[in-house]
Amino acid sequence: MTETTDMAAARAAAARHLRDQGYPDEAAIVAAGQGDDFAEVRIALSLWKIMHSAKSPPVAHHGRRLVGEEC
């Protein structure tokens, strides 16, 4: 994923949220790429990065797996 793709997804999510909440003017500003300083865009971008972060391998502690496979 590129920064452009991440930002485009965040803008789309924020615009949809604003439109659904009854703010069509603000949604149009965000969709046009002029509202990147809106809190909704920043939150959407943060969530996008969390949801699409690289997967890390399970952590082992004293030979036991803490996450991942079950016994």
C-alpha cells in the first residue's frame, strides 16, 4: 500500500462518515482532498494503518508460543 492509497481510503471513509452523520458540505470537502486536517480523516487514516499493518510472527517466551497456534 502506498501513502496515496492509504490517504484515498481514509478520505473515502471520512467522507462517508460525514455524509452519514448529516454533514454533506464537509463530506464534499473531504472527498475533494481539501479536508485532510479534519479529525475524521486523521482518525480514518490511523485506523487504516492499524488494520493494514504488516503481520508479525508469533512471539515465543521460554519456548512457549504466546500468540498464534493453539496446543
